Amino acid sequence: MSTTMRRFGRRIFISTSACALAPGQAQQRDEEAKGLLKKVQETYVATTAYDLDFQENARFDSYTGYWPNTISGRMACLEPHRFLYQTPLRDPNSGKAPERILCGDGASVFVFVASRNREYIREIYSDQGATARRTTGGDEYFKLHMEHVERFRTVASREQKEPRSLGRQMVKVFGQTVECEVVETYPADGRGFTVQETLWVEPGSNRVLRCLRQGYQADRRNSRRTSKIVDRTYRWRMLGTQIAMDVFQFVPPKGARLVDRFSPGRPLAVSVPSGHA
């Protein structure tokens, strides 16, 4: 039996088991799910600093075919202006340099892109509160921050159908197997489609170790919908309010050179993340 069929079989078993629950049991599981989501939300709302590794496997299906995409990286943040985004992770064994770094130390933002002739640019925070430029540096990081962390800050209060608890399950995260509490949620996305989002939550810490999101992406050009599945796992180095400042110190990779603008192509500028000036 293929891996896909085994997964499909497990999903049917879980769904059938949930349907077989008596009304009282189903209601109890709904309440357990709400309680767990509330704990997760309270944990992330209280967080102003974090450091994590992530792995993401995504698949997009449409009438023209499907596109798999895999990415891994490191993210760190001390709100509001210190942040780090790096991909791929630096491998101490192979010495492989990062492909991309986006780093804000509170005074400047640095952007390094290996594919752009190993160049990096720097912009000083000289425009705080003075400009609302929508550029790709700080704003791009802020979007990543929203995508990975911000949704957990609203996971209990967002508009959604009744969540349900799937009990405890074992999940493999970065080579380690962890027993997690699992909750299935059905939030509405920005276009009104209801998506299915399953969270694997570490008991005690209430940290999300895995997030599986399945839904649709609308194409405004032809009114078609693309099936979208994004499966992320997280390894949390730190989640709280304090973090070492050297995490946000930009160290140019070997052979990197500082330029005023990337070449060739359009200049890449950075500014204070929108809404955080």
C-alpha cells in the first residue's frame, strides 16, 4: 500500500471515529479544542521574542498541473525592529553558505542574496515615521513573520467553524518524535474560503510544532481556484521575551560585497516594516 493511501486511510479512520462520537463526547472534544487554541493564543500573544528553525513543504494543484515547493530556514525576532530571516540553514558540517539573509539590528537592515553576485545592501533606519514606502526588505520580513507567527496570536479568536480535538498523536519534528495534542480548525481566509488547518501542539509549552494548512488560492485573472497545501514544522530555540542581541548582528558571508544596489535587475531597498514605524 502506498504512503498516500495509508495517509488517506488514517484520515478516513479519524473522520469516521469523530462521527461515531456521541453528542456529549463530541461537545466535550469541541470544548477541549477551544481550550487548547486559547492556550496557544495566550502563549503567542505574550511573546515578543523568538528564534526558530522551520521546514516547509508546499504543493499547489490547478488545472495545468501541480508545483511542489520545499524550503527550510531560520527566523528570529525581537519586536519591533530586530529580526533575522536566513535560508537555507547554515550547515556546520558542510560549511554551506546561506542563499539569502534578511537581517535588522534595530538601526539598519541588511539584505544578502547569493544569487545576485553575492552582493548585499544596507539601509539605515533614517525614515522612521517619515515614509510609508512598501519595499521588499523589512516589509517582506514582516509578511513572513505574519505568516509563521502572527496567525497563532489570533488562532482562538479568528472567524472559523467549530474546531475539534483529535486527541494526542506522535509527530516527527526535525528528526525527533514528540507526542502532541492535535486540534483541527476551519478558519475562513481573506477571500471567504474556509480552509482546514491542523495544529500539533506541544503539551505544557503550548508551542505549535507542526501546522498543516489545506485550502484554495483564487486566481483573479480567470476565476479559477488552485488547491494549496502547506505543511510546516518548527523547532523552537526560544519563545518568550528575551533573546541575545548577537542573533541580529549581520556577518557578511565569505566573499560578499557591499553595494548600493543589486546588479543586474531592479534596485532592492528596505525600510521599517509597515505598521511598525
